[in-house]
Amino acid sequence: MLGALTCLVLALVAPGEGQPGADSRDGRPNVLLIAVDDLNDWVGCLGGHPQAQTPNIDRLARRGTLFTNAHCQAPLCNPSRSSVLTGLRPSTTGIYSLQPGLRAVEALKDQVTLPQALAAQGYSTFCAGKIFHDGAIPPRDHAQEFQVWAVTGGMPFPPHKFVETPDPIKAMDWGPVSGKDEDQADWKSADAAIARLQSPPPGKPFFVAVGFRLPHVPCFATPRWFDLYPDDETLVMPPVKDGDRDDVPEFSWYLHWKLPEPRLSWLLEAKQWRPLVRSYLASISFMDSQVGRVLDALEASGQADRTVVVLWSDHGWHLGEKGITGKNTLWERSTRVPLIFAGPGIGAGARSARPVELLDLYPTLVSLCGLTERPGLEGHSLTPQLKDASAPRAWPAITTHNQDNHAIRTEHWRFIRYADGSEELYDHRSDPNEWSNLANDPQHAELKRELAGWLPKRNEPPAPGSFARLLTKVNGVWTWERKPIIPAEKNP
Ligand SMILES: [Ca+2]
Ligand SMILES: [Ca+2]
């Protein structure tokens, strides 16, 4: 009787034969999670930049299912990653900025994160590089989040900034660096992940998470990666329209105006636009080569057929589009990210255009790994699309930037509503660059009402410890201001 009950329980928790994630031997696939920092859609298989060279991410896409309309929950590291790891929206947790870390939020102290859920159900867990946002978890608590948290090297900085940007922080820099690829933090993170893949703890399925830092600034790579891209007018520059922001609400301008990143106008003036674009591309190709090393190690381990690989980026990046560089916007350039699943039972060479969210990652892995259902997760499992990329999905993708500013992305539309009630609407069938704001066109009133129905009902105030880091010019000098995020502040 007990035996029969055990079988029944196992049948309930393990993915069935032929289901995505099913493993012919024990029903529990390993998981290799690859996180990338600030990578927009400039990867070969997504076509965001026609010259981007990412052969390794492309081969992963060929082996699995690529989501071509995937979006982050927040266009900034800490809130995006906190959302992925908790399975909750920023508007539910109040984590909108670089601080606080998720465990510093009272309501999240005992929230079971993705790695904890896997560990609790028999997985060995390991991370190398940037998975949580830097500093979000104090080192003394690392072992509570991942059983093994490999320490990897930081970004090597040259003695002086290469580029004297208006932003004085060291990280806001780019260019070819001397030294060896092996000196880069991403190489060391890949090394740590490879070592783990070569000898995972026996008798358990593994969860290996590796987080790459590039192409996050500083966009440093060795010259060989720059050599992949022309240093002349044949380098394709991002599409930019003069006066593009004339038809967007003032509130959006406020949200993005005082950002740390240099503006397009400065890049043009300083003749740094092309060098930045080239440095970002070179950094992407170097990072991609490290993805390749990790994928090679998985293949060599003999575990590839029993391992779900998921690759994602925490948010996108502007390189001049809409007059800015950086993130922190609710436009496509900030929200669209690569998202690929590959592994047992997952469609190979498939592309799904359904709008999906990074929030879906946690419930998808719960399903693929046969974990006990976790009520309260706000995403939706993508297993239907992993079996059949054209399977319908009932929900749009929602991105949130600070309190009560949201973007709703469906297959064809982007609808933005800011905290002051101002709106933007873009038709992606005719306007992939989001140049023409249709929000004031009366013929779209009904559509806007429908899309507004998806706006989160809950809009938590910024969690204690939140702050916005703003760069402002005071008496002609660029100066950092550390300001609290003020809900619905209107006046620039
Ligand atoms: Ca990031
Ligand atoms: Ca416009």
C-alpha cells in the first residue's frame, strides 16, 4: 500500500513521459541557467543588430526554443533579478531600484527563491558570477541562497578611464583592453561553472547557475573581439529618429532624463557613438564565447541530454535609440531580452513569438523539474510553448519601472501608462522602433482600455532603502544625487 502511494506521489510530482523536461532515467533533469547582464536583442538569432556575432547563443537556440518576444519585469539589474528569483513582480515586492536586496524586504525574508526551491527538493545548487544583483545578499548569507556560491574575479579596470564620460563612475567606460581573455571576470565565472559541470555532487540532479557580466559597462574586451566589427561607416548604427521624443509624455522624460548614462547628444559631440556601439558588440561576442565554453563542457560531461539549459538577460540596453544610452525605460530597447530553453522534450530550432516574461522562468522550471507546485508565483509556465512554440498564451508581458509606471507588451502592441496617467501606444507591426506614439489617436481608445485591463492592480510603494541615483548638472558640473524614489513625482 505504502509502495503504491509512493508511486502515486512520484507520478504526481515527476514530469510524465514525453513531457518537456522528462528524463528517461529518473524524471528529474539537471538545470544549467545562464544569465547575461544588460544584453539587449543584439544576438544573431534575434536579429536586433545585423552584424552581431553570437555563434554560441545561436547554436543553443537551434537546439531549443527561442522566445522572440520576451521581456524583463524591470529595466534594471536588482529589480529584474529579484523578480526572476522570487517569481514576484516589482509592483508586488516594492523592489524597483538597485537597493534593497530582496532579503532586506520584510515580506521577502522567507520567500522561497528558485535555487532554494530546487535545493529543497533534492537538487545540488551552485552559482558563479552574477545571479543575484551585486551586494543584494551579504556574503555571510550566500550559502542560504546557493549551496555553493563560487567567488569569481571582479572586472579588471585599466588605470585610467578610456572615455571621459559626463558620468564620472569608473564603470561607465568602453574600449579594447590589453591583457588576456583569461583575466576577464566572465572567463573566471565560466571556469567555475565548467569545473562544477565536470564533477557535480553525485546522486542528485544539479542546478548550475552562471551569470556573465558583459555586455554591462564597462564594455571592455581584448582587441580580437573588436576585430570582428568594422571601425568605419560600415558598422551599422542603431536606428534613431530626430525628434523622436517630441510625442512622448513629459513624465517619461522625467523618468529617463536624469540618468547616469551619457546621452546620445554627448556621444555625438564626443565622437563616441560608434566606439560605444562597437565596444558593446565586442563585449557581446566575448561573453558569447564564454557561453560556448560552458555549453561545450556540458556536452563533454555527457549530461546534455538530461539537462535543461535556460539562457536569459536581465534587461536590454539603449545605444542612442530615443536619444539615450542605458536602461531604465519602458521602451522595447530596454525590455526585450533573449530567452532560450533547450533540453529534453523541448522543441528544437523552434521560435515562439508569444509575449512572455522573465517571471515565467521560475514556474517553468518548477514544471520541467517536477517540483511541488508553488502557489503565489506570478508568472506562468511556458511548457505549452516548449512543446509547441505556437501554443497560445493568454497573458501579455508586463514591465514596471518605479512605482505605478508599466508597459504592457502583446504580440503587436506596446502600451505604456505612467504614474501621472500619461500614455504611449505603439504598433509593432508597422513601427518596430516605436517612433509614432498612437496613444492620442481616438480610434485606439477601445484597444487602450483593453490593454489597461492588464495593468497590475497592486502597486507597492518603494521598499524601505530604495533610492534613485541621479546625475544632475549643478553649476556646470555633473554631480551625483542619491534621492529616494518619490512615488508619482511629476516635476522634472
Ligand atoms: Ca543588468
Ligand atoms: Ca516619437
